[in-house]
Amino acid sequence: MKVIKAANYVDLSKKAAALIAAQIIRDPSSVLGLATGSTPVGVYSELAELCGQGVIDFACVTTVNLDEYCGLPAEHPQSYAQFMRQKLFDHVNIAKSNTHLPDGMAKDAEVECLRYERLIEGLGGIDLQLLGIGRNGHIGFNEPGESFAPGTHQTGLAKDTLDANSRFFGPGEKVPTQAFSMGIGTIMRARSILLIASGSDKTWALDKTINGPVTPQVPASVLQFHRDVTVIYCD
Ligand code: GLP
């Protein structure tokens, strides 16, 4: 694991965007695994800027997102599909048909999870997976538990995650309690991984991820077993 301390959030965003840009320059047909949450917002705006300057070109890039809330249609303001459009896809020259997320409205969860896993396989796997991290050490929506999920699955969200994510929902709006998420196995099959974390509420999770025992109680700790992980963090 390469661990880089950034000076601040802007520096973190620029450094992470530079690594993603390098991946796109090396391979213009890259498959990028993308993340939601507040942490990657700065990375996405840096990428949009680099694209505007002609440094990177998304024309042949394909993206697969980590997760999506169950029960929210892609048009819902709080869906991750909408988040990705607002923060990145609408600002770069990516073909919308090359952007993929689990379908939060899928009727049959099992079929949807299999479809998503096959889609990623069919794309030849993920070249670079961007990850945020939950305060409890979750990645995607792989919450602390008894085992590591091998593939895309439907999962209930931990109380801490519901509390943390409720800030994005209006008063009276219910935070979805279920989501589709790539599994730990899906994430670990990515050829390289870039984890970003900002702020003191992530210190515990980050410490356990980097220095703690590998345990499904801290899902991100499994990244210690991956051969190409870069962590960029700031206070
Ligand atoms: C959500 C997402 C995760 C993300 C986490 C942290 O639960 N499913 O992928 O890493 O939030 O979000 P934030 O960056 O807002 O702290």
C-alpha cells in the first residue's frame, strides 16, 4: 500500500485526479470504477477541468460505479446515478452508454447483481477503482460483518451509514435502507485501487485499514492484500 498525505482537500483532489488522468492517458479505453459520497466531488471537478483543457479524453472511457440505493430511480435527486451525472458525466465527453451503475429499481435483486457482475467481467474488469471510505471502514456498501462478499449483492446499510448519509436527504425524506453494491471480491479484482479519505472522522477507519488486522469487521482492511493500492488522505 502506498500511503500519501495530502496538504488539504484541494491537494488530495488534485493528486487523486492526476493518478486517474495518468490511467486515462496510458489507456484511453480504461474501465474506471467510480465512487460516490462527498469525498470524490473535488476529484470529479478536477477531472472535468483536465478534460476541458484537453489533457484527458473520456471518449473511449467506460465507468462502473460501486453502488446504488435500492428503490431510487435513476432520475431521483439522491440516486447515485444522478450524483454521477451532476458531478462528472455532464461535464466530460463520456458517452452516457459507457456509464454503468446498478439499477436501483431492478425487480429481481439476484438477477440484477448477476447482470452487474457479468457486465464488469465482459468489460475485461476494472483498471482503476476509486474508493471513498465510511467512518466504520465500509467501502462501496460493504458494511462491517462476518464475511467478505465475493460479488455484487443487495445489502442493508449499517446504522452509522444511514446516519452519515441522511445529511444528503431533505427533512422527512427517508434514507433508503438497502443498496446494491459491488462485493469485496469485485473490488479486489480491480487491477489498481485508489482510496481517498478526508477529515478527522475517517482517522479510525483509515488507521484500521492501513495498520489493523484484516477483518470483515473493517471491510477496507482487506485492501492490505491487494498488490496495487494507493491511499491519499488529508486531515
Ligand atoms: C457512502 C458510499 C461510499 C462512500 C461513503 C463515504 O456510503 N456508498 O462509497 O465511500 O459514503 O462518503 P463520504 O465521502 O461522503 O464520507
